[in-house]
Amino acid sequence: MKRWAILLMLFLLAVICAGQDPQFSRFYSNALYMAPSFAGSAGQNRISGSYRTQWPEINTAYKSYTLAYDHYFEKLKSGVGILFMNDVAGSGELTTTNIGALYNYDFRIGHTLHVRPGMHFMYTQRKIDFDKLIWRDQMSAAGNAPVTGEVVSYHKVGDIDFAVSGLVFNETFWIGTSVDHLLRPNQSLYSEEFADDNLAHVPIKTQVFGGWHFILKEQLLRPTPTVLQVAFLYKNQEEFNQLDLGIYYNYEPIVLGVWYRGVPIVKNNKMNDALIFLVGYKTKQFNIGYSYDFTTSKLVTSSGGAHEISLAYSFKQPEIKRKHKKMIPCPDF
């Protein structure tokens, strides 16, 4: 009985927290998911993907992954991209799937400063496997009954969504903001049955992000300098607030990083919950990174933290012979 109660609690938690988007600890590995202004930031063709499993000690843990392609058109001063995201939560496999197109335009101010507004138009779908849920009226001392009195929901619903962003950067720093879910898509699986009384509009999410790129050491015989990067991401979605703050150390080809997730100046804040450790391998064309979330909240003994892995491959078009420099100094991990 305790086991089923826990599973039911996790499902209800997924429903209650529907206003909170899936998140990735290493948000710069999913820069297109964070803001459309990052499309084309590698200055060439790029294919990237990430996979995250949260709370692996629980059989019905949360799993998320992304797959993206982006390119920068130098003559048009434009970055474009395609982003796919899938998130599965809870025992009923509550699944959110997004697929969309991104675009941004690069304005140059003076010799070094750039301003890059962007937009992201997407189709979003939400579904659930109702047959995998166990409701209270099915539980008894004799065993679980096969039939429930709960009203069966629609298995999936879809809607459209839109996001905008802005980014300012030069060779050493970047700062930007994004506003997501401007169309406030409805994701209620009962929307038609209960009409306006049960709409589940996704609340607007706002983010502010930025960082600084420090060159620690340059050598004549070593073309790639040793670099330290400090970065942050603050996000707000309805009552949810979160700050991620950390550093990357890059001594090619090795990348190391450490992050803190929380808002330490706010008392009784529920999001003071994790330290994130990163190790990665980076070359000019290929990146691979792994991170682990060490939980610091009361879930430390039961959740198993979170594991995240990312891959990225960049390649030039055959007709482009000259070397492209990285356009935005933010990290790749």
C-alpha cells in the first residue's frame, strides 16, 4: 500500500507542477532550449543533444531529452535552428513534447558589441497513459481492482506556443533575457469536458542569463588558451524561482565545472537543493559532457540526484573555407 501511495503522490506532484517547465542543469548544453538568440552561436552547422534522468532511485523517475540542429548564415547575419524536446514524468508517463523553429538576427554596434533578438515558434503536445495509473478506489486489502470510477481523460492534447529573447555580447561577456509561453498554451487533458473551468494554461516563464569569459593563460605554442567562465541563469515561472550560478574551467580538451542551484538570500526557499559537478571533453568540432546533481535538500537520501549527458558536433559547409570564430563567448557545456 505504501508503494502505491508513493506512486500516486508522484503523479499528483507532476500534475500540480505542470506550470514548471522541464529543466537541464547544464543549460548552455541546451542553449536553444533556453533562448532562440543562441541559434547559430557556433558560427557553423551544429547538431546537439542532451539526456537527463532525475531521481533515478525512484522507478518512475523524470526523464528529459533534447535534439537540435542550428546554423548561422553569415551573409544574412541570421541564426536558424530546429529544436525537439521530450519530457516524461511520473508513473502515468505524463509526457510533454515540443518541436519548433528558431530564428535570430545579429545587429552589430560599434566594432565589438552585438545585439541579437530571437524568436521561437513551436507546437507542443501533452499526453498520459491512463491505464498505468492506480487510483484510490482500485486499492483494497484483497488486491487492486482493475476498474476505476475516475473519468478517463483524453490521451493527448496539442497547442501552439511562442517565445522571444534578446542577447547582448562581445568577445568577453554576454547577457540576455527570454520570455517563453507567450501564447499560454492549454495542456488540460479534460479541457473540452469541463470547458473554461478546467483550462491548464502554461504560465509565462521569464529568464535572465549571462556570464564572463576570462583568459587565464595564453601560450605561443598552444593555440587554445586556458579559460575560466563564470555564468548564471535566473528563471521565474509563476511562484517558481531559481538561480543557477557556477564556473567552467577549460584546459583543452578537458572541461571541469561546478554549479550551485538555489536562491540563498531567500529564507525557506525550496530551491536551495543541489550542487552540480561537470566533467567534459571538448575539441573544435566535438563536445561530450557529463554532470551529476548532488542533492542538498531533504531528498538527499532517497532521490539519487540527477544524471545528465550531452553531445554536440559542429561542422562547416564544404564551400566555406575560411575559419569561423565562435560568435558568442558562452560555454558549450
